Amino acid sequence: MLDLQPCIHGARLSECAQAVGKRTDELLDFSVNLNPIGPPKLKSVVLDAYNSITNYPDNRYPGLKKAAADYFHVSPENIVPGNGSSELIRLLAETMIESGDKVIIPAPTFGEYEFQCKLFGADIEYVDYNKITKIQPVNCKAVFLCNPNNPTGSLLNRKDVISLAQNCASSGTFLIVDEAFIELSNPHESVADIAASNDFVIVLRSVTKTFAVPGLRIGFAVASPGLQSF
């Protein structure tokens, strides 16, 4: 039997508001880390979307893929949309991990990596976050890296992450770099451009933190077309 504790993303505002006799908009949710500037002006965009609510969306998401591709100067074929980066973490684990596979995860870090990998039978090896770029992954299926790290805020420089990516690729190990907070830190340290042409590197991005819109559940991965065809 697996000893799993699910990750909770944000507080249960409705439940908390009811307990203290407040409205949800009267509470501050300190369990999430969002851009303090708040969301952009999206009211007109959301209202316009109401006109197509009776139609199924185009599940190719060409608009999102083009916008993300233009931002990263990559091809739309490099973009994999998801319902937030959390869904993408689950899908990556489901696709890559088989029972008994070794996965390296730094500690401390975001608990979703451990939860999803254990769910699919991985054997987890924990490495100090500050030493993660020095590892030599041997007989390892995947390495997860949150950069900047959640919850410590530590940011690894691009040069060291690229070195880790090269070591992973040479050993046939997938490197998943979660850059959900990098726009709030130093986007110049991103390795999204490397992921676009490296079959062993996947970069996760989320609009949740940068644009303070957790309710929209929009995220995407940057990956090579070769990886997506595996």
C-alpha cells in the first residue's frame, strides 16, 4: 500500500469562509504564491469567451500554442498545453514512469513530483537541492527540478541547469524543469530554448503565478517534437 499524501493547491476558501462567517473575497489566501501586482485586465476576454460556451473548444489549442511559441521564439509544435502545470506533471509521470523506475527529486521541493511519481511506482532518490546540478544520473528514468524552487525560492543559474541537462541526455534520463515562478525571479535563467531541441528536456510553465490567475488552470510544456512523438 502506497503511503501518499495528496498535494493541496491553495486553501479551501469556501470551507474557510463558512467557518469564520466571511465571504470568500474577504479572505487572503496565504497558501498560494502569486504575482502581487494581481491579474491583468481580463474581464473583456472572459466575457467574450462566454459567446462560445456552447461549443467544444478546439483541443489543439492553436491560439495558446502560437502565443506561447511566439514568446519563446520556438515553433507551436514545441508547445504542449495543459490544465495548469500540475496536470502536466501527472501526465509526464503517467507516460514515463513504470514500476521500479528510479527518479531523482531534490529536497525540499514541490510535493507534486513525489506524489505523482510514487503513484506510478517510482523509486525516489532524494538529493539536496543545492547539489542537484552536480548529480550523475545512472540507471535513472527522470530528474525533476523546480527552478526557482518552491518553497525555498532558490534559483539555479542557466549554465548549471544546462550542464545537468547534458548529463541527463547522455545517460538517457529525462529532465523535467518546472519554471512556474521564473518570470517572478529571473527569466534569463530559463532553459526553455534548450527544451525545444533536446529530446530529454521538458520545461513546464504556468500562467497561474505570473498572471495571478489560478482559477483559469492554464499551463504548458516546452518540449521537442521528437520527444512528443515517443
